[in-house]
Amino acid sequence: MTTIAHNWLAPPLTAVKRYERSLSAASMVGGFAFDNYYFGRIDHPATQIALALYLAGAIVALLALHYTQSHAERSGLLRKARTPLIGATQFALGGLWSAFLVFYGRSAVLIASWPFLFLLGAMLVGNEMFRHYQSRLTFTSTLLFLALCSYAIFVVPVFTLTMGKWTFLLSCLLATAAFGLVLWALHTIGRERIRASWRGIGLGAIGVLSGLNLFYFLNILPPLPLALANSGVFHAVARSGNVYRATAEEGDWWSAFGFNRTLHIAPGQPLYLYSAVFAPIALKTNIIHIWQRYDEAQKRWRTESTVNFPITGGREGGYRLYSIKTKPQAGQWRVAIETPDGLLIGRVGFSVAEGANNAVRFLQIIE
């Protein structure tokens, strides 16, 4: 009976082995595609369950792969199980990183999310480069620790309902503790192979913690779980019931392609910056509008005013608010939307020109 089962499994396992690299890459791409299509709110129970399952799947697959390598000499079938387990590990990690890219991408300006795009490319390249198990164990363990940290950074605020430096450090601490349990399990399953990889795993974990802390304290890391849902600069904004009515100036044709628009104002007329920031249910924090004008003489951005708002999360379209800048001078302007720690949620750029207010005007209703 064992011989029959072995013969039946041999052809598909041989085919899987032949296309190992392609299948591993395809598994990761499949995880990215699935999550980009299905993930919604970060605080939705289904989202949290899916992320937890991906994380658990990556851990189980890694432990099973380590077991097959540590005891492969006992069974030929264990050796053949290596390739499918690599694909399962890559699919789970691919699913996690697609979710991270989705949520981190929503959370801040694109340039703030570049480290995660780089990591995506590094994972795909590493899948081709690290062929031997010792290198793969070190590499995959480092990726798992990075996934644990990235997951904790935006999940811990959802449950603690707080944001800031101490919440970030708590996230790193919890991720490190979870990773320690995984390493203990790896050591229990196969001591010799894990001992051979201790140095690489340790250096990888230190690098992950150092990099994430550097990104956070240099205000590079996107401020998850916050995300900018809507923003704009207007001539007037007023709340009417449950909607906001904004008086806008019809934009230049190039503003539709992401270029800064020009607003014409009469002397003494103010401008309004509207923003809607999504936050998980019951999370309370502050949002800051920083109005900045480009100083042509000194060739730098000069802060003209700062407005601080408390917000409470839960609304699907984000917590809505606006700030006012009285008598803005002509020139290049931008308004940074930040957390109290200086993490950038979004930025609105525009130009101000003096005019007789004879531009075409229209009323925009913001739900």
C-alpha cells in the first residue's frame, strides 16, 4: 500500500520540483493579487481574521519545512514534501505582504511607503537567490520577523485605541516575544540546523528592529492605522447637517493629473483646508494641519500656521475637519496632515495667486 501511494505521488511531486522557482514566485504573486482585491477596512473582523490566518499559516509552514529538512533522511516522502511547503510558506508571506502594501499604501503619501515596495522586490529576488536550506531558513525567518513587526505595528493600536511612541515600542516588543516562541519551536524540532543558522537569524532580527525604529523616529514609516480618505483646498467650507459644503474654484486642466492647482483670491480672503482621516473604531488621537509657504528668497518651506485637532475613529469616510488660513500670500503653498509624532498622513500642494475673484466657482458637497 505504501509503495502504491509513493508511486502515485511521484509524478506530481517531480513536476513540482522541476518548476520549484516558478511555483514559489507564482504563490507569492497569487497572495498579492488575492489581498489587493479582497481587503477592506483595517479594523474589520474579517480583515483581522484573514491576516491572523496568513500569519499562522506562514509559521506552521516554516515549522513543517524545518521538520522535513531535519528528518529527511528517515523518509523519501519527507524530502519530496519540501517543495510544496516552500510554496505554502511563500504564499502565506505573499498574502501578508500584499495586505501590508495595501494598508501602508493607503496610510500615507507614496514616498513614505517605499521601504515596503523595496522589501517586496527583495523577497522575490531572494526566492531565486537563496537555494540552500540554511540560507533559506535565515532569510525566511527574517522575513517572518519583519511580518510579525509590521503586523503588530498596525494591529496593536486597533486594540489599545492609542497611537504614539510607546504604542509603537509595545508593538515591537510583542512581535519580538512572538518571534522568540517561533525560534524555540524551531530549536525543539531540529536543533542542529537551527544552531547553524543562529548568527544569521540574530543579525536579521537586529536589522529588522533597527530599520523599523529608524523609519519610525525619522518619520518615514506610514502612520497606520490612520489613512487619509479625502482632502482638498477651498475658498470656503461649512458644515450643513451631516455634509460639508465647500466653495471651490474650477481647477486647471493639469490639476486632474496630480499637478498643483492655482487658487485666485482677493485681498484679505482666507483659504480652507479640508481633510477626512480614517481611524479604527473608538481610536482617539490628534491630527495636525501644518500650513507652509515656499520662501523664494531662502529657498525653503516656511511654516506659517499649525492647527491641532482631536479625532475619534469609526466613520467609514474618515473623521472630517478643516482649518483656515487668513490672508495667505501669493506663491507656492502646501499643507501637511500629520500625527503629533510627525508621521505624514498626507500633503496637499497648491499655488495662490492674487485675483479679482472672477474665476468660475461651484459648490462641492462632501459627504
